[in-house]
Amino acid sequence: MLNTLSPIVFGKICRYLNEDVIPRLRQVSKTTMNIVSKVAITQNTTVFSMISSLSVGTSDKIQMSFYFKNYVNCTFWKYCFISLLIKLGFDYKESLFLERNNRHMQLELFLVYQKMESLLQHLKPLFCRVQISDMNVSNVLVGKNDIQLATNIIYKLANFLEGKSLKSLSIEKAESENFHSWIKLVSNVRIECTKLRMNFFDTGAVKFILQLSDFTSSLKLNLDTYRNSSLVSLLLRGMSTRKCVKIAFKSFHTLDIQTIEQLIKVISSLNKNIYFSAFTNLRQNSLTVGAFE
């Protein structure tokens, strides 16, 4: 009887079974194994977090993690991934791992660039009923070749995510060499909030951030350092005509009184919801800056 069930019906039945039954059902026959591998793509699923590390240490492998809150969903997607990896001729035992804790289940993929590129291409049509809530993409660059690798993968992610809606997109340490690929990604999706962390700040970075502001309603910007306060003023003024309406700006660079007054003047003139946080080299316990105390 199991052999005659469609993946949709089979998946609904599995919702009422103990979680350890699904792997055992997969072992009944090749037919049930095939059915189990297809259940995931027939159901609406939320991946509450997707994390991609564009380079791992000194390895040429790329890590991609998918976080699920529902164990059954995660299990079905595990078998879907296994089926796809086998179809592509990849060793799933060396590239796919499942981790579980009290809060979530996590599927992790480790593949070299060429294999990850192929996987994303074949995975895209299977993800049509999957909603991705939050996505984090980080650059862990260890050499010049990694920059081109990162750029290529960002383009592949842009194609993979095309048409999706994200609650948030986190970009860790964007490099100037792949600004254009990031813009391609954000233009392909609908984003509520973009979180950006940068370890440099120049005119190119200002232009990049302003472009991002055209594709997101909320922007959270963390600057590890910056030396030119006029660039911050230029950035904030530029955002006055952009789509972004909420801006959270955090810097770890110390500011003097003149810079603080200049920024307050700019911020108060904008019709935006702006949060600004930074350190100062002033030691007074009570300080009046212009009309603000």
C-alpha cells in the first residue's frame, strides 16, 4: 500500500508518526525510498535561517547551512538532499551533515565551488515552496583567489534566491571587488532588513551602501572603523531620497565634539527613522551638543 501513495499523501501521514519511523520507512523498498526523497518538495516549508560561508579556512570548500524548527521537515529535506547529491555523483557522506539541539535542526553542506554551483542550479526548482526567513552570507577570505570565488558564489546565490522574500539579509565583510555581485543579489529578492558589516569605509563603500538602500526598507550598518566623518554625512544625506526608511548606524570609531554636532545636524534634517551609535573621546558626564543634551 505504501508503494501506491503519492509523496503528498505520504508526507501528511508521516506528520502523525514518531520521528524515528521515517528513516525506517525509507528502508522498506526502493519505491518508498524514492517517495521519501520527494516529500520535501511537495510541502510548504520555512527555513528560518540560511548561512553561507564563502570560504572555510584555507580550504576551497564552501559551507552552506539550513536551519529548521521542525524535525520532520528537516528529515525530509535531508533525504531530498541525499537523493540530489547521489544524482549529481557527489559523496553525500562526506558533504552532508545533520545537527540537532533544543532550538533547531541544522543541515550542513560542504562542497567545493564547482559542486556547490551545480547543486544550487539543481536545487532551485526544488525550493519553489520553501520560504527563507533570514540569510547570512559571510566572506572568510584567505587569499586573492577567494575574492573571485566569493564573487562567483554570490552571483549563484542571486540566481538561486531570485523571486524570494527575506525578512533579513546579513552581509559580513563585503569587499569592494564584489560590490556589484551583492547589488545583483539584493535586486533579485525582496528584503525587509539588510544588515551590513564593513571593515573599511571610503567613497566606493558609500556608493555601495546607497545602492543597497534602494532595495531594502531597513538598513543596519556596522562600521569597524572610519576616518572621514564627512563621508558619513554624505551617506546620510544620500539616503534621504532612497527607499530605505529605517537606518541603524553603529561605529566603533571614536568621535570628537565637532563630528557629533555635524552628524546630529544632518540626522535631524532627514525625514528618516535613524539610530546612530558611536564612541566618543569626551569624558564629561554631562554634555550639551547644540540643542541636544
